[in-house]
Amino acid sequence: MAAICEALTVRGRLEAFFETGTEGIIWSLHDSSLPAYDGLWPLYDGDQLQVIDGDGWQGVVNLEYHRNHQESPYGGIGGQVASGFWVHGFQDDLDPDVWAKMFFDGYRAILTPGPTSHQLAREPHVFRGSSAGMEARLRGLADKSAQELFRSTIYSWLIFYSDGQWYSPAKDWDFSLDDTLRLIGSPSAEQITQWRTYPKTYNDTLMPFDWTTFARLALLYGVRGGLDWKFNTKQERADWLSDKKELLFQPELDGIMQVRDLALVGITEWC
């Protein structure tokens, strides 16, 4: 069984995160064992960061906002740039290109939020803890919180785009669409057809709320997080799962609990 650590130590991969409204990259750590923004940890001055991959690096985050400044070609004040992207700050004691590469390449890292982090108020996530206790922890959520977490949890496991293409974290494991449907609980043909239909409302989900489905998806996130930490390539993850597929496909949760526990073996400080 994987060890569980203090709530504010986070393992994941460095990410050059941006979206509409960020006006440039925000240096972050992404914990892929949690859904949506739950797994995103923007870095703040005072955070302690240990980078595992590449040449490694360990220190306290302290961002400066002067180096690699360029004027905007569209007017305005411009900003800092790395590899053609607008960014927010560079670590003051590292070359900007060295710092940026760690995030663009998704290096593994361990983060301990510092005293100025906006993340200090986070409670330990309900997906943490023993596999056998997952459903009980989920049932301890308030109804509204359970419904909202279910919605964000189920959404990413099967996304149909408007052009007919699809994505799932399971696709990164070399799972086919049929494999993915079995993995998440075998939605009906009618549910799949509806899920392909756009536009969607905020309350739409592939399958209706169900505690067993909820626990299955939460356990799958643990599998995903463990494999993303242990292996750097999709092929390595697919190879590791190749003889465990039938355990994942079992309608009961015992099989997927077993795979989650195996995926987390040897991973300490997993929070």
C-alpha cells in the first residue's frame, strides 16, 4: 500500500499552464491523480520545489519579472518571453531557458507550498487514502459537493469533440474506444449518442450519478497519477497495464482497487 503523507506535499509534473485570461504561462505543478483544477498547483514565492528529472534542482521559488522582456508586436507593455510564449516570471537563480525547459518538458517534481501560497487553505482531497475506503470517503461529501466532483471527474474520461474525434486519459494507455467504455462502466449506446451531441449544459454527464461509478472513476485517477509519476512515456504505461486490463474491466471495484494499489507501490509522500 502506498504511503500517504502530510496534505501539503504534492507530487506531479511541472506544467507551463495557460488558458484564456492568464495572459501568459503560469509556472505550475500538475498532479494528474486529481480531476480538473483540483490537480493544478500554481507556484508562488516561498514554495519549496524539488525537481526530479533532468539535472534536477531543489530550492525555494523566488520569481523575478525583468529578464527576457520583449515589447509586444501589437502595442502595449509586452512581457517576459520563453520559447516564443509570454510567461510570468523566472526563478531568480536559474537561467530562464533552464527554468522554462523543466516545465515545457514536464519534469517530475515535489512541491511543498510556502507561507504565501494561495493553496494553503486546501483540504486533503477525498481521492487520497486507501483504495478500499474510497467509496466511504466519497459518501461523506455533502450532496452538492459530491455532484460537482462527480461531474468534473467523469467529464475527462471520455470527451467527444465536435469533429467526431475523442479523447480520454485511457487513450494514453493505448486503450481503444471500446476499452475505454468498459473501463468507465459501460455507458449505453443512448448515453454515448447524447454525450456526442453539442451544445451541452453544465449539468450534462455521460452517465447519471451513481456511487459505484463515482468510486470507479476516483480510483482510476489514482492509477493515472501513479503511472504518470513512474513512467515517462505512453508506451511504458501501456506495457505496465497490458496484463492488468481485465482487472480494470471488472464491474466490481476489487479489480480496479488492486491496480490502483499496484500503481502506487513505492510512491511515498503522495498527497
